[in-house]
Amino acid sequence: MDLKRITARDVAALAGVSQSTVSYVLNDTPTQSISAATTERVLAAAAELGYTPSAAARALRRGTSETVVVLLPEVPVGGTISAFLEQFSDELEPHGLTTIYRRQRADQGLLPLWQELMPAAVVNVFALPLADVARMEGRGIPIIGSHLDRPEDRGLSVPQEAIGQMQVRHLAQQGHVRIGYAASIDPRVTAFLKARIAGAQQACLELGLPAPVVLDVAPDVGLAADAVRVWRAGAEPVTAICAYNDEVAFAVMAGLRRLALKVPQDVALIGVDNVLFAPFADPPLTSIDVHTELLARQLAQMVLSRLNLGGPVPDTQVAVIELVPRASA
């Protein structure tokens, strides 16, 4: 059985045209005028031979590929990020763009990335400092960014401080005065954590409440119960807790249960991310929805706009965050 790879030269021989004509037809080169009869012969020959143009070769000719690289910080790729990547890919696929993602460590260089992949665009999701963004754009690669709290040109601000503020304000509206903050122990989320704590602190200050009592909460029932004991000690125990995210909130909920404390009767609880299982907690978990799918659509629209494949979008947008109240708070 002949497994020889079919090339543009084979198509040219069968169609009786030059190899460059095959390239012009299959790539629909706008600067070349090819007759309808010749175009038909080339397409028929390509179909008969089962020829598919090489994506790598097209990338070399154009200096770019049909790949969009999503750069993520070195954070856990859990359900929220997976949902974001899936939606983002779905938005770009109808336009012939393929999405890949990479978690960018501080010690990783960027030069091999664009040299090897020649991406059509790069989406920077909190992963690169502005200096690196400028370097890549200087190479002619469009960079579409999302930022923790600072709106930048051609970027999407995801207001982490506003998340912490929204958590505290909701608990305060329920009459709570002494508020705790359950921090993640994962060092990879430090930037997000600091911003959310800062927002919670600012909201307490503006509302005239004591500063939130910040404690680390590990994904362990016993350790979570230890944190709850600290929050509940003293003459003015904490009566409501903001968790860094829903996973931390689930740990806190387990710690409360270990100590026979009820949610929300003894301690109210609010998370972040509105994960799939938040409504199925006991009681259902109040959370802040960061609308991952909408965030993915917004960034995809920015990519398509920069590549002239979609309509114009504002240079700077702010992601939508929304309180989802349930029985836990």
C-alpha cells in the first residue's frame, strides 16, 4: 500500500498547472487572477488526491498561523478555567482558529513560543507583565489582555477587589458585623487572593466595620475546623465568612459541620466562582459569579476584532461579576 504523502506538486501534475497556481487557488490569494476553468481543475485534482494544504507551510508563507495562544498564570486549571477555555475555543473555531493554552511561569522565556508557533494572536490572562506584552507586540503579535484590576488598552479588566467588596457588602446587608476571610493556601493564587482581601478590607472600612479576620484554610476538615475555632473565639466571634473561592468555602462548611455549627444560623458563608456544585451544597452556597463564559466570549470578540474577523469592540471592557444569593448567606 502506497502511503506517500500527497503534495501540492502532485496536485499540479494532475491538474496540468504549475505548483504556484495550485498554491494561489487553494489559498484563495487575492492578488492573483485565476480563471474559473483552472480553479475548477485544481480543486477537482485536490479532491481526487485527497490533498490538504499543510498548516505549517501556510504559517511559514504568511508569517503567522491560525493558532491563538492563551497564556495563563501558573494557577490550578480547575473547572472554572476549563470552562473558560472550552467557551473561548468554541467562539474562535468557526473562524478557522485553533486555541491552545500554556501556563506561563516566571522563569519561562517567551521567545521560543512565538518563534515555534507563530501565533495569530496571544491572549494574556493575567500571565504577563506589561514589559513582556510590549516585547511581543513589537514582534507584530497582537496581544489581547485581561487584567486583575487595572483597565489597559485592548484589555479586559476582571475586578478582583470588587469581588471582595461585593462579598462583604452582602454579608453586612444581612446584619453581620464581625466578618472573617478564608484564604487559600495555594501560593499560585497569591495575586488574586491579595486583591480580593484588599477589596474586603476596603468594604469593611467604608461600612465602619472591623477589618475582616483573615485566616488560611487548607483543604482538610480538621484544619478547617481549627480555623473556625479561632474565628469563633472571644467576646465578639465572627458570624460570617468570605471565602476566596467556592472550594475554600466547601472546606469551611465542612469545618463548621465538624464543630456542630450551622450555616447560616451560626455562621453565614459566601464563596466565589459559582461552581457547578454550589447549588447542591447543604445549605446551597451563596457565591459571586464571575461569568466565565461571558468573559471568554468578550475576549474572543477582542481577538476577532484585532484579526479583522469580527466587528469592532471597545478597547477596554470590565468583566461582569454578579452576586448569586442562596441559603448559606
